[in-house]
Amino acid sequence: MIQPPDLNDPAQRAAYRRELQGVARPIRYTGISFALLGVALALIRRQWFPDLPIVIPIAALGFGMLNMVAGIVLRTRYHQARMRG
């Protein structure tokens, strides 16, 4: 069983912060990428391709938000389990 980190110790707190930053990182970054893609597609649609279906940028934004929320949930669950020990 892994002991919860001592958050009163600055070294252990910094190490735990780095540990948390790595949890679900690919999922969160994928979410950010899709959200940015959705914004870019919406701008491109508005400026140059008005015939592009609006569902495409909305789908990219939705998929991005879904990934970001999933990453946040996984990171929160990890933190709760880690603090329980």
C-alpha cells in the first residue's frame, strides 16, 4: 500500500504536484487539441468556407470538452485514491 504524501513537507508537495501533472496528461492534451481544432474550424468556416456544415466544428469542440472532462475526472479520482493511501 502506498502512503499518502506529506503535503506539509515542501519537497514531497512538489514531488506530488509533478506526479499529478502526469496523470491523464494525454487525454487532457487531446481534449485541448480538439477544442482548438473546433475553434479553428469555426473561424475557417466563417471566413472562407461557409458551406462547411456547422456540425463539424461543434463535434470537434464537443469531443474536446469530453476529453478534458474525462481527464479531470481521472485526475480527481487518482488524487482521492492516493490521499486515502
